[in-house]
Amino acid sequence: MNESHSASYAAAGVNIEAGYEGVRLMKKHVARTVIPGVISDLGGFGGLFAPDLTGMKEPVLVSGTDGVGTKQRIAQLMDRHDTVGIDCVAMCVNDIVCCGARPLFFLDYIAIGRNEPEKVASLVAGVAEGCVQAGCALIGGETAEHPGTMAPDDYDLAGFSVGIVDREKVIDKTAMRPGDVILALPSSGVHSNGYSLVRKVFRVEHADLGQHIDELGTSLGEALLTPTVIYVKPVLAVLEAAAVRGISHITGGGFYENIPRSLPDGLTARIDKSSLRTPPIFSLIQRMGSIPERDMFNTFNMGVGMSMVVSPDTADRALEILRANGVDAYVMGEIVTGDGKIIL
């Protein structure tokens, strides 16, 4: 039994015992994520991981960090905390796989107004599920109680991931050519971006988030809490069999900001807007908020969580692999000569 206790600290609003109970409750979730390479146990001062470098000529570490953003406010209003952890992992690992890296491990950080062990364990359960989906290990984290600076029910969830790739296998966008095919990897909805606008449009602080909306086939709250898709395993499978020349994670900034990041100078992405499979949540957002179409494409993923540029001769194989791995991908455009922007 841990004998650490400070009555003075407790009087200031920090419950040390709640922290210990949170760690106890989350251990079973963390255990789900253990993969070869993990050599540390939860509760130490640092997470230890020994990567398998067999067959790698020049290993390169790739890191990514992000948070859930104001989507977590929807979770707080609905008192449902087991999904935003998936979003937190997704926002990191989907970024690092864009250069061809395989995520190795993840660490989370939870700042919370009042440490409620069950709530913290629920948050970590989501993080663990995200790690399982990404094939990486949750090897550490931190929960910080912030009385007086955060409302008791508030929290902020963030994290980071580290991955690895052989330098010769880093995706090289300079190999991209006119005529290359742009694939769309569908999103599950809004994912984890644009929620400041979403919250304004739906006035979520006063809305009935549990009310069923026929247009969505579910409640507004459930639709907005749908976790971000983690594309890691399908993308890594494609990299083994197709000539991938660029990948973009469609996050904040939408199409206009993210797709050009994977384009070399002198090339442009021409998107066939009629090919896009846009979920109804976006039509509802646009209509309720009277938002111009360009702003929609410059804020949200519009149904495309990730784009992938492949050579024409390997496009069919890439689509086959993605679909076999549960991603109903499709062709949404091609690469053409241009100024590095997108044509939509």
C-alpha cells in the first residue's frame, strides 16, 4: 500500500490518493497495448522501449504530438469519455505514418480540474484502444490535477508518439509525376478538427445532444463524438506493395492546407469534387451555419481523412489492399502540372 499522503496538499485541492487509484484502474487498459520492445512498467519515471532494428540500414525516428482540441467539450457535456483517447492517438500516429513511419509507442498527458479515477481510467481506455488500432504501445503518461485553474469537470487530453522508418523508405514527394493518382481514404465524420466552429454552429452548450436526428441516423452528440479513423495499419500495408509518392492527413485547414503539404514544386492536385463521399454531418454543419463551400473545404475533412498519391500502375493494387484492410478507398483526383496548390 502506498503510504504517501499530504493533508495540506489535499486541502489545496490535489487528491494524491485519487491519482494512485487512477493508475490502478488504467493498468488493465495499458496492458492491452504491450508489444515487443516494451521493457518498462507503468509508474516509472520514464517509458523504456527497445526497437527492433533488424534489416534497417539507417533507422530514423519520427515524432508527432497533438491533442483532441475542443471536441473533448462534447465528451464532457455528454459525460462520455471513452472515445476521445482514440482521437488523441489518431492525431499523432496518422501524422507520422504520412512519411512512412511505423508508430512504436505513445505517451499521454491529462490535465484535469478534479481527479476522478474512473473518468481518468475511461480516458486512458480510449488511448489504449487507439494504440491497439495503431499497433503501438502505451508506455507512459501523466495525469495532473489543476484545482483553481480548471473547472472541476474540465480536462485537456494530449499526447505524442514516436515511430521509426528506414531512411531509404521515407516517402519522397520528389518522385511524384503528372498523371499520378490521388486516392481518398474516407473519414468517419468530423474527426478532431473544426470543433470551435462546430460548437458555435450547434450551440452545444444549450443543445440536446442526445436527441436523434434522422438526417444523421443517430444523435448529434454521438455523430460528433465518432472517433477519428486510425489509418496506420492499412497505409503500412500499402507501402509494402505500391509506389506511394505522397500522403496527407486531412486535419485543421482541410483540403486547401493539408494536401499541398505533400506536393513538390511544380505540381498541383486536381480533385474531382463530384467523386467525394461526404457524410451528412457536413451538409448539416454547412446549412445550419450558412458556411460558404470554400470555408467548409478549408476547415473540415469533408469525408476524406487521408489522401494518398500513388503511381498509375500501382493504384489498383493500393485500392485492393486498402479495402482488404477495412478502408473503402476510392480515386478522387490526379496530379497535374501547376503551382503547388489544389484545383477543387
